[in-house]
Amino acid sequence: MVGWVGRRYLARTQKNGLDLSKVLPDQALMPLRRTGLDPVGELGHMRAEQPIAKLKMPLGVSVWLVSGYPEAKAVLGRTHGFSNDFANLMGNMGASAEQNPGGLGFADPPVHTRLRKLLTPEFTMRRLSRLTPRIEAIVADQLDAMAEVDGPVDLWQSFALPIPSLTICELLGVAYEDRADFQRLSTARFDLFGGANASLGAISESLTYLLDVVKRQRESPGDGLLGMLIKEHGHEIDDQELAGLADGLLTGGLETTASMLALGTLVLMQRPESAELLGKDEDAVTRFVEELLRYLTVVQVAFPRFATEDLDIAGVRIAQGDIVVASLSGANRDQTLGPDMERFDPTRAPTSHLAFGYGIHRCIGAELARMELRAAYPALVRRFPAMRLAVEPGAVPYRQTSIVYGVDTLPVLLKP
């Protein structure tokens, strides 16, 4: 959230790579900070007192934080009155057209409607099911490689990152040899310590590579998603749009699923009784994964919404031109979603959480992410039932200010 807002400041100061965490007030950074796996207590207090609260921002920027569940759902579910278009950033916050990532997240109808209609058939369970054997093989290969290590293993590098990297490269038809670059670029765009311009630079670099991939696919379409879109809809979508869609799927599905795998493993090591549930049946695995998605909510805030008219959300007046940001991590801890939402309960019936967002901008790759998580967690605990942290819990390097919450490394011991 603060990355986008801070670009207005960056545009005026002209300081590339400025660390936004040193520019913006603590209240603006608060929705991106946690204590271990939990959102900071201030977020819960704000939700209880003001589920729609105006943040203190520099330069007269008007930003509202929505942390209540019904209020966030109302904002995310609106099909009019808000805009996600990247042009808002170009006009208000100093971004350039070359830095537009394209894709679905920064598009409004009718462009968003057309692009999503093209993608949706590729993300039905029937189409995705063809990836199930490949996902299971990817998981097994990573576990085999980890088993060969005698000492501590970095679960982030050896398990959490490779699984979504391989899966998404398989889905898109992108060369897996390039996974290291995309891991770097995906992390860079979400980390506010690098500055907003660094994030935009990562997007530009990613798009440059993907435009070349799309060009090659145009010449010889493969069997991956890019090749299929070109074969079935080549005349309906241009190279820039294809690259933007691929960028959104590759980076959005990589960093988020990797963070879920790493942080979810932390939960398993902290709560050994949860690991036992994963060996019971498919329903137990589904409940575990859905509760973990809600509890962790690694994507902490949704794309910013720009009010295109005066609005009333739950009795709060939002003026035209105001920016509204939904705290997904805050909303998913709201007691209106169910009882005792601050606690992780792997036996809880699946809730209508907002971990994947809501409305027309809900994550199109949600089912693919679920497939990866359902395959990875049970296989991990079956293979390494004695797995434990190789460092003290207080030494786990959580990210301090990142839109996608996670760790940079996770040392574990696998053997008794």
C-alpha cells in the first residue's frame, strides 16, 4: 500500500530507490507489520474502533484503511465507484507508462472483463487437474533433494520457492532455467525497503523478458498457457497484454505461494498436533489449508482502489479522488467472520476468507495455489515427521515491511 502512496513523494524528491519505510508515518506502515505470524495488535484495535479509518499521510494524500471484514468485502465487491487502473498511479504518483505491469490487477472493465474472460477457462479445475501429477512430482523431487542433506536445510530455498516456480513455469510454458531471476524480481516488487522505484524497476525488467517469451511463442506456440492463448485467441490479445498476464501469474503466484509454504511449515512445527491431522483424510487437509490461508493471509493488503466518485461505505463518506486500501490480514481476523479468529484452528470449518481477495479482482490462480498447498504439506510431514527449526524461534528472519509477508530464509533440521 505505502509503496503506491509514496510514489507521489518520490516524484517530487527524485530520489531513486528511496526507502519508503523512512518516509511514511508509522500508522501508514502498521498494516504491513506483524509480531511473528500475527498482525500487530494496533491493527486489531483499529478494526474494533474504526473499521474504516483515515490514515495520517504526507503531502495531503487522502488514504483510507479498511480493516473490518464486512467493510472490506463491500469495498472489494464494488463494480463501480472505484478504479484499479494503472493510469491513477501515472497521474497521481509519478509512475510511467513503461512501468505498467499490465495484467488483471491494474485494469478496469471493460479491459479487465475481456482479459479475465480469456484466462478463466484455463483456470477451471478441469483444466488445472492436468497439472496434478506434475505438482506431486515436483514436491517429491524437492523432498528427495532435501533428504540428501545431512545438516540444516533452508526450507525457503529448497522447498517453498522451487514448488511454485516449477509449477508456474510448467503452466505458462516458460523456461525453468530462468526461475532465479523471477524469484528475485518477484521479491523485489513487494519489498518496500528497496523503495518504490526499485519495485517498479523489477516490474519493467520482468516485462522485458516476458515480451521476448511472448514473441517466441507467437512464432511457435507451445502447449503451455501462453501458447494456448495465442492459438485460441491470438487475434484478440496483443503482446503487451500477454506479457502483463504472464507477469501477474508468474510473480503473483510465486511469491505468495512460496510464503504460504514457508510460514505454513512454521505453523506445523509450532503445532505438532496439526501435522497429525494432515494424515487423516482429504477433508482434514482441506480444512487445514483453508484455515492456514485465513490465519496467515500473506498478501497483507489488496490493490489500492481510487474513488472515481463520492461514495458511502458502511456510513463513511469517501470523497472522489481518495485512495482506499483493504487490509486483508485485518479483515480475516474480524470476529464477524466467526468466533476466535485470532487463533489458528485446523479443525475449523472453511470460512469465506479474503486471502485471495474478493469480487472481480479475486485472484484467478486461487485454485492452483490450493492444489500446491494440499500436495506439499502432507508430503512434507510424512517424509520428515521430526522436522524442527535449526535456529531459535526469535531468530527467524521475518520481513519487516512487505506487502507479501514472509521470510528470507528458514533453516530447519529434518532428521531426529
